[in-house]
Amino acid sequence: MAQNRDDDAQDNAKENGNLISSTRRGLMQGVGLGAALSLLGGVAGGGGLISSAQAAEAAFPQHKKWKIVFVNHVTTNPFFVPTQYGIQDACSLLGMDYQWTGSATSDAGEMVRAVNSAIAAKADAIAVPIVDPNAFDKPIQAALDAGIPVFAYNADAPRGKSNPRLAYIGQDLYLSGYQMGERIASLIDSGLVALFIATPGQLNIQPRLDGASDAIKKSGKKIDIQTVATGATVNEELSKIKAFYLGHQDLKGMFAVDAGSTQGVAQVMKESNLPSKGVHGGGFDLLPQTIQLIHEGFLDFTIDQQPYVQGFYTVMEAFTFLASGGLVGPANINTGLKFVTKSTVEPYLNTSTRYEGKTTKPQIVPMSGAIKS
């Protein structure tokens, strides 16, 4: 019976594959669009729309429901809500399962224990932000030795340092910080500028701070940089930013390299109406208050690093690696950098999607207007 089921599954997959191949050939050979759509009728539902499950079934034979364990450094931080939606959507598409675990307070030891637990539980793949330059070398190698592929997401090993992870999926952190520093230097000619960072030294945000500092120094402007540690929770970050401003009311700029601190900067900028005093502010990520206060003119910019795809692409890479038996080698993916300003913030305000973490509802968002790079 089991053999018969396996044969049936292989036959079905072969039929679906032949169907899609014949459709592609038809399109290449000039078959009309209506005929091509009718060829897809066996895979598509009513109206010619193909569900994600049908598409995945047509593309791949039956497989084990592989489980990928995502270890995180701030498991409850709102920044990672869209990341988790990206994970869920990719797992649903590809017939995989996942676990979300790690530390709520950026404790590298806690994260290492979570990686070791995933190895002991025989996870099929592991994803982890490498937020410490050394702590993850041995556990990642142990996972690879056990035949478990490991991917870094959101944070990677420092430049020039070898780590055995297979690929990194996330923003080029130093470059994003450098470009923020260039933007700061274009806004401010001289004076005190505060750079806020939640957890100094952690590799998901420290490279941004380093990049921003380097760009400001390279500008040659007489800008006095002060780095301020704010903490791992949003409330703590806001409190530290308020306290710093009250003690340095002559400052010319407040900028942050993490989501929570950026929201805190935006709140303090509004509470004290700092733009009217010539103070500039900016930072990273798309927390709702940050977006709203950019719209209201209290923050000059924020930088979108697209957290949804940090989850989605990581699952895709793990699936491709597992499905190919390791023949398809993983590749680094830069999830990008987008400056969001008052002139470009409207689409973020006018839509509520899983892609930005604002709603649980799956949806396809229609394109509107010209595409901006």
C-alpha cells in the first residue's frame, strides 16, 4: 500500500510537471493566451487562480514536512512580527514547519542553548542571528556536523571573520549605517549629535553605528558624536532617550540604529517639538509610531530593512537546500535599504499588511502608481 501511494504521488507530480512544461512550451511556440490558461485548468481553481499549495505541489514531489528552528535575540520585539509572518507564509507555501525561540533580552548564552536544543531535537534546519562575534562558532559547526544546515538572518559574523553558517539573509548592516551617516552629515553642519543603540557590541546593530560614525567623520564636519546605550526593551529605550535630551538640550540631532530606539527618538522629538528648534532625527525600521511621526514631520527619515523577507527568504533557502540534497548551495541575500521620508511615507500609512506586520490577514496588495527605487 505504501509503495502504491508513493508511486501515485510520483505519477501526480510527474503529471503536474508535464502540464506546466507543456504550458510553457505552448507559450513559447505562440499558443494563444486563452489556450495557455486552459492548459493550466488542471492546476488552477476557478478563475484561473493558482493557490500556493497547488503551485508548490505542481513544482515539487511529496516530501517530509521539514522543520526549521528560528533562534532569535529579542523574541518579543515588534520588529520581528513581519519576520514571523514571512516565516509562516513561506512554510505554508512549501509544506514546512517552524519554531520561534531564543532570548527576549539579547542573551547570547540563551540563544546558544536554543541552538543546541534544536540540534538535540534533530531539527531539519536552523536559522540564527549571529549577534556575538564568537559565541555561535562552535554550536553552528556542531549543527553542520550533525547534517543540519544553518543560516544567519538579520545579523552576521563581522567582516573578515569566518563563521561556518551557510549563508546570510539580511541587510548589509555597515553599509546601511554608513549611508545613514552620510544623510546625517547632509542635514547637520556642526554641533552635538546623539547616536542611540539598544545593545552596544551586538552584531545586528553595532555595524550600523560604526558605519554612521565613519561617514560622519569622513564628512569633515565639526559634528560631536555621542553614543548612548538605551537597552533591549522599548520602554527602557524611551526613558534613556528622554533623559539624554533633558541633559543635552543644545544638541543638533538624535538618530538611532535600532527599531525601538528610533521610535523613542520620534516620541521625544514630538514631545519637545524639536524640529521647530532646528533639531533633526532619524533611524531604522517601520514601527507604527515611527511611520506616523515621519508623516507628521517630527522625524526626517527611517530606513526600511524589510524584515518580512528576512524570514521568507531564509525558509526558501533552507527548503531549496534540503530539497536538492545540498546540491543547490545557499547564497547571501541582501534584503535591501530604503529611506522612508515624509514624501514617501504615504503607502506605509495607507495599507495594513502582513508584509509590514500591521495585520494578520494574508492579502495581495495592488500596485498603485509609478514604481520608486
